[in-house]
Amino acid sequence: MDNLPKEGILGSFLIAGQLESPDKYRRFEHLSEIFTWLAVIIGLLIIQLPFGESLNRDTIYILAAAVGVFTTVWYHLLPKRFTGRLKRFLYNLITIAFITILVHNTNGVQSYATFFYILSIISVAMTLPLVQTAVIVFFAITLIFGEAFLTSGPLATNFSLALLHSWGLLLVVFFSRFNAGESLLLRKDEEETVLDKEKTVGKVKDEFVYIISHELKQPTTAIKGYIEQIREKLAGQKNSEAKEILDLTMINNDRLENLLDDLLDISQLDKGSLKINLADVSLKPIISEVISTLFIEAKNKRISLIQREAEEIAAKVDVDRLKEILTNLIGNAIKYTPEGGKVTVDSFKEGEFAKISVTDNGVGIPQEDQKHIFEKFYRVENEKTRRVKGNGLGLFVTKQLVEKMGGQIGFTSKMGEGTTFYFSLPRYRW
């Protein structure tokens, strides 16, 4: 709608009918069908009135039956894909032709049935572009003047009536298009205002998240350093309670630090400012480093962490982002695997890509949750996962990072048997 006229009477007149949604034309088709059936029924009732005795009722009955057959075919038997602006344009041309037949059989330009032209033209003016509207109006006026020569009576009178009907149609077209255009312009202005507000709010939100996350990173890093220093001083002491408190403090500080990292990543992703520095690196040492950082967490649950690699593989990656991806996937596998379980990390070549998979024999992901698993803030909630701490950001960030590095990510899972997350990255060939 960016190219539509902005304001003024001419703008309102031109913009009418430029509907951007095909669904609206489908709704118009449904309303047109209802209108057609109502017009036929009401018309048949009207000719039963006393003044209808002089009309050619047999012809009108045939015409009503023809309209009924046409309506059934047009709306129900034609292919469903035949819809939209073109179908509506053709429908109105055919409708004008049917109205002309009705007018011809009910006293011509002197007939009360000429008001059907106006009813039809109102819809045309409001729902079709200017060129198509002009074609239909010209077609209708041509038929009206043609009927003036076919109607019995003084030609001057019939010509005057045809001129009056035509002028009425033109007035209806102008006011209908003007009002429809005004409504469309008003809606467009409202949509732009809402969009501007949403952009402003989104920008403020992103800046707020970035500033808060960035400012909190420094104290969490400092807290981590202080805890490490206290640990070193207590290394030779046997105060188990103090050590336990320090361990719990470190765990919660790490959780906060991971949350802040995720929020910073999301903020940068939303702003398009996340930097990816690709380099050709061997995958094995990176995977080994991440596994070593998660070894204690796995050991505490008696989970076996296994790294398998058939051959040396290198890929074009951002090393820090790859570590973040692996930490998220392997960390999740440890979290959702019961004590005594197993987590296996495989890396192998697959065509032009290096592929890494993380497999566990944990609780699995329910089928109904699988389609949402990479959504922001989404977490699987059931009895088996409720005790696992998380914020629902890790997998969302992981997917974004993999795709930023030119790769793809997916997973397979079965309840009670475990889950495999896998992702591919462009391979560097030695």
C-alpha cells in the first residue's frame, strides 16, 4: 500500500478498490452470492404485486432460473483457485448483462428494475480499481442508451430517462469510491501509526535489554572471580558447609551469567548487530574443550560424556559462537538425562558440510512440543522437566547462531528414549 495516493478527494477516488488481501475478495464473493439470491427472490415477489400484471412474467421466471443456475455454477462449480479481482470484474460484467435483460422485459428504461444498475454499481465502485470500474460503468451506460432505442414510446423521453439513469450511476460511482477510499486511507494511516509505535517500543525494549544485560555482566564476572578466590583460600580447610554454599553460589552465578549472555545475543540479533567472525578451525579440540567445562556437571549426575570423531574435520565457524552452541546443546542433554545416563557427541562429514550431533538417552520431547522447541522463551513443561532450571532462550539463540554461520539445525526425539540435536556448518576442506 506504499504506492497508494496519500490524501485529497482525488486520492480517495483513486485508492478505492485497491484491496491488498485476496481474502477480502473471497468475502465479497460470498456477500455477492447472498445478494444475488436475495435479488432474485425479492424480484419474484415484486412481480406478484398488482402492477406486475402487465409484465412478461414467463420471461422473468426464465431469467430468474438462469440467474440461479449461473450463481450455482459460478460460486460452487468453478475451480476454487479462480478467485480474486479478475473473477469479481467478470462477475459484474455478467451481472450488468442480466440486469439489462430484466430491464428490457420490464418496460425498458421506464422500468423500476433500473435501480438494480445502481445496486450493482455501488459494489463495483467500492471494490474494484478505477480502470475496471470505468469499463463496467461504460458497459452499463452503453446498454442503458441502447435500451432507450428499444423501449416503446417517444424517443426523446426514453433518451432523457437513459441520460438521467446514467448521470445517477456516475454520481453513485463518485460518492461510493470517495467514501470507500476515505475509509481505506484512514485505515492505512492507523496501521502506519501503530507500526511506528511498535517500532519505537521495540527499539526502546531492545536498548533496555542490551543496557541492563551489558551492565549486569560486569558484576557477575566480578562475583565469579571473588568466589574463585575464596575457594582457593578455603582449599586446605575442611569446612564442607562453606564449600557447599560457595558451590551453590557459583552455580547460580553461572545461571545468571548464561541468561545475560542469551539476552545480549538476542538483543544483538534483533538489532542485526551480532558479529560473526568466521575462521577455518578443527572441530575436535573445540568439542573437547566444551566437554571438559561440563565434565563436573555430568559427573555429579554420573552421566557418561563421550566424544566420537571418525576423522579430522575442519569447518568455517566463529569459535566463540560454536562453543556457545555446544555448551547449550550438551548442557541441555545433561540436564534432561537421568542419573547414570549417557551423552554422546559425534562429528562427521556430510557432503559440503561438517555435522555435529549431541545424543542423550534422557526423557525426550513430547510430540506436541516439538514444533515449538526453537521458539523464544518456550519450555517443555511436564513432571519430568519441571525440576530442570532454564529460561527458554538457549535453543532459540542456538538456532540463530547456527544459521548466522551458514548452517542448519534440527533434532529427533522420542519420549522415554532420548533426543538427538544435530547441526551442520560449511566444511573447510584441507
